[in-house]
Amino acid sequence: MTQINENYLKLTGGYLFSEIARLVKTFREENPSANLVRLDIGDVTEPLAPAVIQAMHAAVDEMAVRSSFRGYGPEQGHGFLREAIAKNDYQSRGADIDASEIFISDGSKCDSGNILDIFGADNVVAVLDPVYPVYVDTNVMAGHTGPADAAGRYGGLVYLPVTAENNFVPDLPRQRVDLIYLCYPNNPTGVVASKEMLQRWVDYAHQNGSTILYDAAYEAYITDPSIPHSIFEIDGARDVAIEFRSFSKTAGFTGVRCAFTVIPKGLKGKTQDGREASIHSLWNRRHNTKFNGVSYPVQRGAEAIYSPEGRQQVRATIEIYLTNARLVREALKKLGIQAYGGVNAPYVWLKIPGSLSSWDFFNKLLREANVVGTPGSGFGACGEGYFRLSAFNSRANVEEAGKRLAKII
Amino acid sequence: MTQINENYLKLTGGYLFSEIARLVKTFREENPSANLVRLDIGDVTEPLAPAVIQAMHAAVDEMAVRSSFRGYGPEQGHGFLREAIAKNDYQSRGADIDASEIFISDGSKCDSGNILDIFGADNVVAVLDPVYPVYVDTNVMAGHTGPADAAGRYGGLVYLPVTAENNFVPDLPRQRVDLIYLCYPNNPTGVVASKEMLQRWVDYAHQNGSTILYDAAYEAYITDPSIPHSIFEIDGARDVAIEFRSFSKTAGFTGVRCAFTVIPKGLKGKTQDGREASIHSLWNRRHNTKFNGVSYPVQRGAEAIYSPEGRQQVRATIEIYLTNARLVREALKKLGIQAYGGVNAPYVWLKIPGSLSSWDFFNKLLREANVVGTPGSGFGACGEGYFRLSAFNSRANVEEAGKRLAKII
């Protein structure tokens, strides 16, 4: 019989958010009258910007006429979008990134998983703990780890704790690592990275020949002008980093699907016998062979957020979510609950009062307040005792959640 | 320095169609006045069906309003589309496939490459020769092969020749194989598989514990009612097969991006120590972790082709391409060139007259007739001496290509 990839069997549970969806579905079936407020998965709730809607309609109309119909686009994305990104997201912030270094894709989850295709199996991989589960799960699937221990930590991965004790600033790894996943503004903790902190990581990567996989999916939530939006705002990052970005949280594209990955042309990896190889060329080959580009109307929709109107409309929606985050923080503060993040980020990370575990707190909130959040331990062993609340919901629902929490805590 | 996946360095060239695009671009730069007719890549040219356009507009409008806005959909696809597919493409043809066995994706190229993620590294893999290059290249990238020999054949893969000598019907492998890629209507040869032929493969797979990866991207071009559209029309196929389907050639979605993969729930693989594992569960886990579903307006567009109007409109466009294929065949016949396929398929596979190699013929057509086709050897060693012409173009361009060929052959 055909052999399976047994590494999948090492995974200790279902994908976190699918698991929560399953639990919520069961709860709803058992409690059909319950009016749930969902602050769990980071899914946007506000409609697309009018500029995006208009651009998508126009693109759909182009597809209705032979002379303007578009078939296969370049696998790497259409030039109009790559150029808008390079100019507006990078060059305007002093980051030296060219359109040819941008690969449009249908999601950062896909890219941050698929990127492992082009790297070797023997690299030492570091992740923060807690961490976005995709980084860990995709390494498990790719066979880069041993089995999980009782705390859910997989053998072979280097975990860098981020907790209240170290102010959520990870120490540099004590051992040499090859690949480092960093995500700022951070999911799940909502904390941000200063220029100095990122410079330390870039310097570490230079000294150790490491590659940083930098997930900036939430950069649009940064309001503090001193906080970098991109790793490529840091000196020397072009030689050591890959960046993932998404339109999901920036422009409400979670159901529309558009993201991108930036790989500088000078970024190098090596073969076992020490020859250098271009990471950009490898990813380009993967993209050509295993991907067919993003839907044309979607790329036109993404382009529209760089227009003056689009920019303003998208900003207004982000402000809604940032205000939600502030309201969540304030509600928690009133209840005497210690909370982090939620200032330059759409996530609030709270310390669970008392001695409840993350999953017990999840169940308590679900059953007693009909509020859904994400248990911190779902993001890693060091997330135990913490809980994530997302600001992605309507103002009314966020306020309702605050009231319900006040009743049960 | 971070190690790369060295298997990529075994690839003997760029991805075939990217290579051709590069050559055409160079030719255009050197000959700016040349009016090229492209019959190379299988890219559609006719606009989307009005029913699809209407459905996409309606879905975009839903995204403009908070109450109908959709964020993340199920990674496996929306129920409305999975159910339309199960009913119309399978159950209506007597194939016992449930909506839950259908995984919506953004492309068959992606799926047929990504499927290797869930299989083990030691499986013996068989492909036809010539073959769609993605099957081979993705196995090379995944480390399932040795390096290529002088003819471009990778060590470890089992190649099954399909040439005029065996009427393009491959022999069953002489050795046991675990994974078999089959594509019917075939790319590149345009030939189809009878029920009896597919039954032989399903029986082989049962006897040998093999899994068939069946690519039916061109099934909509089948006009002969005796030819099966799906491997699941064959007795016993549910236990041994996965099927890839795409809206690209069915409904002109090459720039819109929607496809699906069918994995029956009973399909099993095994671990090295002989335990059985569900392939459906593994792919589901992969989909949840490394994919975020297809754009909502795109899924609504795909759904629309199953409406009575959509079905009729899509059929009319397919008839245009099928008539093109007939015209190509007839033009070749007049020139005394032996041609295959192009009856239940959008591709015509021709035997190159004289002793020119496939790439020499490519260059001759490009330079002397300004017609672009695909060299047979790009699909494998047994494609040498053959050439693929695609029917995906306007009637006028196809007729023009016929006239130009007549002048130079």
C-alpha cells in the first residue's frame, strides 16, 4: 500500500482554529439559543473598502469581454500590484525592495508553510513560545522535528519563551539556529518589536548565517511611528530575511485571499558542500511549478488600497478594530485582569486570573458568558495561563463581550 | 548558512512554460513587428460566461455590506460549491462522491504538486512519458528522484512510454509502483482513456496497493459518450484513486483560479510499520494548516457554471475550442502531417515531419511562421519528434496559424 508521510501523525491535535470551530459548532448544536460573541479567530467583520469593491467590479467586467479578458497571469503576480507594493510599502519607508522581489500569493498561511519546501531538512529551527501554530505544525509535517513531549513541545525545535517575566522579549538563542520565525506585531501576544530589538536579530542572523522568516501580517495596526513596519527597515536585513505580508487584516481580505512574500535577490542559502544558492531563484522555481498566481480581480482589489481613497477607507476600518482593542483592554483593566498588546495590534493577550488553565478559561467563557476566545496554551506551552481576545468584531459585540465578562469574573 | 533543499538543483531546466514565455519575450524584443500566433500554453482566450460574471458581481456586492460580508471561509471550500460539484459532476454520472470528499482549491497545478506532502518519501512513482511536467518536477523537488540522465529522465521514477508505436496506450508497469499519475483527456497528447483501459489501471492499483493520481482537468472536452469523465465512474476506484479537476479549461478560469481535488473517505495509505491511515484526513489536515480557502467571489463564479444558463454558456465556449482543434487537425492533415488527439481534447499532438528535433521545429515555427507551439521533448524523452498545438485561441488566429504552417512546411 502507498506510504503516507508519517510526520503528520506526530501532530498532537487538529489545527488550533479548526479545533475551536469544531468545539463552537458542538456548543451551538447543544445550545441553539445562545448568542455567541466570537473574539477568537482573527477574522475581520467590516465590509471591503468601496475602492476595493469598485476595482473588483471593474476587473470582473474586463473578464466579460474578449479584448480585455485575462487568462494566466504571471505566477509571481501582476506587475501593477508588485510595483504598488514595492513603492508604497517599502520604498516610501526607506526600505530598498524592488517589485521583482515581491511574490504575490493567496495567503500568508500558505506562504509561511510552503517556504519550507525550498529549505533543507537539517536546519535548526527556532520559534517563539507562544507562537502562531502554523510555523510549528508545518515544520512537524515536513519532518523537521521529533515527537511532542507532554507539554506539547516537539523535539528538535528551539523554543524561545515570551512571557510576562521577560516582557515578551525573547532572548537570542543560546545555540546556533538556521531559521528563525518572528512575527511583529505579534500573534498571539499583540506586542511589537522596536528597531533595536530587530537589529539584534538581524545582527544575530549575520553572525550565525541564519535566515529570519518575518511575518508582518499585522503591520497596518502599528500607530507608533517609532516602530518598524518591515524587517527591511533594519540595516543588513536584505541579506538575512524573508518577509510575509497579507491583505487579510490590512484590508479585510480574509475571504478574498491575497498576500505576498518578499525575498531580496541577494539572500543566499547553501548546499551541504558549501556552495551558495539564491533563495529568490528557488522560491521563483517553486512558484512557477506549484502555483498559478492569484485571481486577477483579487489583485486589482488589492491594488486599490494604494489609491488615495482606498488608503483612507482601509485606515478607517483599522481604526475601528484598534478602538475595539482599546475597549477590550479597558474592560479587562476594570476587572483587574492584566492585559498586554492591543495598542499597535489587533490582539489582546491576557493573564488568566486565578489558577484556571487556558482551556478551562475557554470553557468558562464559552459556557458562562457565551464569549469565544483562544486559549493561550493552543499557541504553545508558555501560553498556558494566558488567553487571546481578538479585536476583530463589531463595536456592539466588543462592548457586549466586555459586559458579559464583568458578570462572570 | 541556512541549508537549501538541494533537490531543486537536480531540475534540468526552468519550468517548461516559463522557459517558453522567456524565449517568446526575447523573440518579441528582437522582432517587435512580428505578429505572433500562440498555440503553446493551454491558456483560454474567450471571456467568462455571463452567468459567471453575474455571480461574481453579486458576490463582490455582498462583500461591500457588513451583513453579507464573508471573512474566512472553510479551508475546504464553501458548501454551496462542494455540493454543486458532487451532484453535477459525480452523482449525475453515477459516481458515488459526497460533497465532503471534495476540496476546493486555487488550482490543479497546486494540488497535483502539493499532494506529495502527505505521501511518504519512499514510494515508487510512475508517470507517462511524455507527461505534464509538474508531476515530474514536483517529485524531483520533493527528493523522490535521483539526478536526470542525458535524455532528461530522473533516476528512480518509472516512465511509461506513450508514442504512436503503442497507440499512446501505456503498458502497465512491469514492477510494482505506489503512485501513478494518469491524465485523461491527456496533456500533451490529447488522447482519451476508455472505460476498459481505466478499469485495468484500477485493477492494477487494487492488486498492487497503489494509488492513482487522476488528472481530469480536460474532462469537459469529452464529446464521445462512451468515454468516462472521472476515474470514479470505474468500479473500485474509490479505494485507490484521487482526482484533480479544474475550472480553468472548463470555464475559462485560468486567470480566476478555482479547482478541486476529490479524495474518497475510504482511501487508505499505510505507515512503515503497516498501520492504515486515511488519506482524506491527512489532506484535510494539510488544507487546514497550509491553505485558507478560495476567494469567495471566485467560488460563487464557479458555482454559476452549474446553473442551466451557465452550463449552456460554458458549453458554447468549449465548442469553439473543439472546433479550433478540428481545424488544426484538418490543416495538419492537408499538409500530410500525422496528428493525434484534438477530438475529445483541446490539444493536438503532431509527429514532426522530417528529422527536426522538437526544439528545432519550435524555432522554425517561431522564426519562419511566427507561430508558437510546445516542443514535445519538453514533456519527456518520448515526446522528442512530437509537437503540441493548443486549440485555445480565437478562430481567426487558428485559421491564420494553419495558413502560415502551409507556407513553411
